[in-house]
Amino acid sequence: MPFGCLTLGEKKDYNNPSEVTDKYDLGQIVKSEEFCEIFRAKDKNTLKMFTCKKFLKKDGRKVRKAAKNEILILKMVKHPNILQLVEVYETRKEYFLFLELATGREVFDWILDQGYYSERDTSNVVRQVLEAVAYLHSLNIVHRNLKLENLVYFNRLKHSKIVISDFHLAKLETGLIKDPCGTPEYLAPEVVGRQRYGMPVDCWALGVIMYILLSGNPPFYDETDDDDYENHDKNLFRKILAGDYEFDSPYWDDISESAKGLVTRMMEVDQDQRLTAQEAINHEWISGNAASNKNIKDNVCAQIEKNFAKAKWKKAVRVTTMMKRLRAPEKGADSGTTGPAVATSPAAGEPAPAPADPQAPSDPSAAPAAAAPEGEPAAVTEPPAEMEAVAYDVTPQAAAEVTAPPEEEASSAEAPVESPAPEEVDLLSRCNGEAPTPLQPAAGAGDEQG
């Protein structure tokens, strides 16, 4: 019954709020996201635990649209590496989505707790995500927000599977997509360059994920001062557009040529030359025996500690500001033009991008400059002007989503940057060989998304 009330074109048959509370015990809010609140819910009959996402209709059209989109997408998919939608209720004031509950750790946490970590472990993680992405692409679904924070272990068993979460930005590809969204450090060049885009953006993001898992470093970073968001974003986007990343020594010295080759093919600047998810699955590093079994844990752990413990990429007010402004020029672009106007050469007097140095703490990102939608390749080496202006008025705040949240949410997202978060201290202690602290239940509105 709960699913039936959402069929398009039918007269609404709203659920009574008591139908939700009669079946489920909703605990306290685990975290607040851009469009919804997340609870842990217990089925009163079976005592089984679920994740509940509650969207309030009064919060506006964008919230209602996000809820409907996530419901539409999740009702289409059934795959072992995707968190499954269990039940949906729509009342006159809310949408309630009940999903499987993943109780395992994020991938970073898993790596840090291992005594032995090799390319084969990375290959196993990447293979599972590739299989889920290939399945989504077979249904013409683009996830658009693949990142390490959205990959979690389903449970705490030794051989737990990886699952992808957070589908509120996923989109059915009925043609090339024009609205930019995603997390900056994982954005494909075609998104940065305001090109129309499609499924290749997911493969690019997976290339970024693979790069980080093998080295502990982001492929793209900028040495600009942490608080200089204006220049940081400009330089980050230039590097993404140019595909300016390297397999730096000593971090990549012990990594196989096969692994480097797959990263390179998944991070092709030209989206038409980029491997598809299925082609990547067929690569020898994923499906063959090319992945090395050498222990790379110490090197990777040290770099994770250096680059990601501060969770710099979660300071996302600049993300939401960027995406909001990035969409604005599209208002005049709906009249037949299919490609955005972008600069094709660096501005006079501006230095060329510096070679990547993963030692600097920074953000992970992706790098191919995509072909123009009408078939003519666009040699994009400079981010569009509207993209350069993004970070002028931002402040260091935590949480990372893509479309601009309501003002009251944005103002409440501030978090001090100076003192390390509890999870940062945990990362440092585990990298130094100390016993891992017990994993606490997720709590806090500023944590990673979904």
C-alpha cells in the first residue's frame, strides 16, 4: 500500500501518520542532511532495524522534488551493492523512506583497522562498486555523487560487502544532463567545464576513488592557504580540466603498472575515451590476477592521516555556493544551445597549473575535459568565469551537499576548524598502531552524507 500511493497520475491516497508510528519506533535524529532528517527505526513486530529518511514537504519544492526523485530511483533498483528501499509512506506533510540499515564502517575506517592492506583489497572494493555502477548504467541511471563517504560496509563481518548509499542526486539519463552537481574534488572535467554530461562522470569519480585508495592522496590538490577558497577552487578546477595529476614517488613506487593503467583509463579527460564501468570490470586489475598482494598499508595509512583526517572536503558551504551559482547561467541557455560557453585558454598572466604534490593536505578530485555535446571536442583549460567566482563569500563550515540548502540549515552548519574532530584523533591513533576505539553510533548533523 505505501508504494501504491506514489504512482504518477493517480489520485493521492495519503498515509495517516499513525501508520508509520504504529509499525515503527523512530529513534532520535542520527543526522540532518540537506533535504531530510535521518533516523534509525525499529520494526515493532520483527525488531529489525532500518534507516528512515524523513522529508518535510513544507521545506519547499526542492525538498519535495528530491524525495520523489530518490523514491523513483530506488524503486527501480535491486542490487546487492546498493542499499535497498524497503518501504515508503507519504502523508500530507511528509515522505518517509525506510531503507536497509548498513552497520559497517566507511572504507577509510576499514583500511586503518587492517594489519595488512594490498592492491587486491582495493581491487575487491572497486570491483563491487563498479558492478553496482554498471548495473545503474544499464538502467540509464547516473549516480552523480560517488565518493568515499558514500561507500560503506554493509555489516561488521570480515567479508562484508560494500554498498552505495545516498541517491538523492541520482538521475535518469533521458539525454545529456546539463545541471552541474556533485562534490568538487570528484567532479569530472565535463561538469567543471559546463559541458553536458552523462554516465562517464561516475566512472571518473571511481577513478578518483581508486587513486585515493591506492595512495592515500587525492589526485588533485592545491597548495593555496586553506582559507583562501577563491584561489583554491580556481586552481583545483584548472587542474581537473587539464587532467593535471601524477603518480608521485614514493607513494606510487610500490603500485603495479596495471593499477596505474586502469586509473589513467578511468580518468581520461575526454569522456568519449574514458572506460565504461563494464569495460573497467573486464580489466585485468579487476577481473584478472594483476593486482599486487604487497602490503601497502603503512604508506596509505600515513597519507590518509595527513590528507583526510581533517575532513577538509566536508567544508561544503563552498560546494553549495559553487553549485548554486554554477546553475544560474543555465537560465538563458535553454533556448537551443547545448554546450556552455567556456574559456579555451588560460587568462593572460596566469601561471600554468603546478604539478601535483599529494603531500599537501587537500581535496580529492577528478580530471578529464569532456567533448562538447554536439560532437566537437572542447579544449577546456580554464574554468568558466561563473565557476571562478564561486568561493568569494564562503566561510569554513562543515557538511557536504550539492544544491544550496535552506538558509537556516546553512547557518547552523558552522563548525570550528581548528580543533580535530573525534574521528580525526581516532585516525591518528590507529595509524600509530594503537588499538582502534569502538565505533560509536552515527550522530551529528555535520557528518558525511548518506
